[in-house]
Amino acid sequence: MEVISCGKCGAVGVRIYRAYGMFYRPKTNRCNDCVPEDFMSRGWYVPCVPDSDGTIWGYTSAPISAVRQFDALPEKNPSKPKWVTEKGQWSDQL
């Protein structure tokens, strides 16, 4: 399975976000420390949620098991914006 990493700093083992409304491009993946805050708060970056086969899901259609795995990962920078799930729905939190 492909290791999902930040395309800017190379971070792995943390939550990774992808550009919204684009085909999946690993070079544009970002950890929350590398996403400009205004891009995160406007929803231009969304959770990059892989399943066990490495398939990258649209964040609104990801299997719940993949969402739980994403939720279990830490943010690279806990003081920066992040996404959370609330009652099964994605929500960006500042």
C-alpha cells in the first residue's frame, strides 16, 4: 500500500489533506502544518482518506472504517486547523 505523506515536508503517520475538487495528486498532499490556514478554513483542503487497499476516497463517501483510521491519526501541528467528524459528518474546525 502507498504511504500517504505530505507533498511539501514529507511528514508521514499524521493526518494528510488533499486539494478539494481535483484528481488525487500525491504531490499536493499536505499535513495541517503545511496547508495555509485560509485554505483549510475555506475547505480548499479536505481529508485524504485511504482505505486498506490504498484507494483514496472522497471525504464524503469514505467507508466509516477508513474515517475512523483517519480520526485516530494525530495532526502534525495541534495548534493549527483540523478536520473532525461530528455525528458522522465532516467539519473543519479552527
